[in-house]
Amino acid sequence: MDNEDSKTENTEMQEKVEETTSEKKSSSTTTYFILAIVVLLIGGSAVWAIKNLNKTPEPPVQVIGTETQKPQGPPSIKGQKFSDTNFFDQAVQIYPGVVSESAKAVMNGWTLKTKTLTDGSIQADLIPVGSEATEGDTAHTFILKAGDTLYFVDTNPNDDGPTEDANTRDDMGIVVGADGIVQ
């Protein structure tokens, strides 16, 4: 029996050695796998950094109606035939001529002031009304040449109350030349 016990003991020891060897192989495989992922991440980051090192940053987006930009109409429609734009159906004429009652209703929250300049052109200022003007609202100044027409557009009339415009930043003036093209 001693011989059989010894064989059983040897077999058990061999199984333990094989188990330990298998665990070590699995552990080292996991370690190599993790190391490979880390190397790929570092390499990928380095390649990205090198590619983007000398890129010039994109210019900031300009928002219509801010103090830094006093538009003569939305840049996206400049040079287009006004009647072909999305704004045409919403627009009311505010210069030349007397501002109609319906135009005054659309201009809720704005005042139009005009003056003739020395060269004969007209300076038209759209000014947010005092208490309705919120931070970020500024006057819009337009220079109109002979034959030009100034239209007013409120792209979101749903924010208007009966006597005030809660958000004047969605409103704009558009200058259209005698040829019908947005200036």
C-alpha cells in the first residue's frame, strides 16, 4: 500500500504542478495582453498629438446680433435674391416709408431711428427698447443707399408678449438692394 499511496501522492503533486503552471501561463498571457493595450494607447496618443501639433485652430463662430458684429443682413443669405430666402415670408418692410401697424407689431421690442448722412445715404438703427433689452442685445446699424429697402424679421414671434419681446436676439434687419438682392 505504501507504494500505492506514494503513486497517488505523486499523481496529486503532478496535478498541482500542472495547475500552477497553467495559472502562471494564464497570468502571464493576461499581463502581456494588458501591456499590449497600454502600448497601443500610448502610441495612438503620440500619433494623434504629432498630427495635430501644427494645426491652426478654427476661427470662432460669429453670432449675429452681438456687439462685435453689426450685420447688414444674415451672412448666409447675402448675395441671394431676397424673395428666394426663408426669411421673405416673415419680413416686414420698415424703410423707406412709414412703418405700418402690422410692421410695428412684428417690431415689438425694437425702435427704428434713421438719419441722413453727408453722402446722402441713410443710417438706420434698430435699437432694443429699454426694459426689453437683455444682456447680449445691441443696436443694429444699417447704411442704406438710394433704392435699398430695410426689412425686419422676427424668426420666433412666439416669444413676444403684447407689448414686449422677451428675446430680441432672434430678430434681425435685412437690407435688400433695388435689384432684390440681399446686401
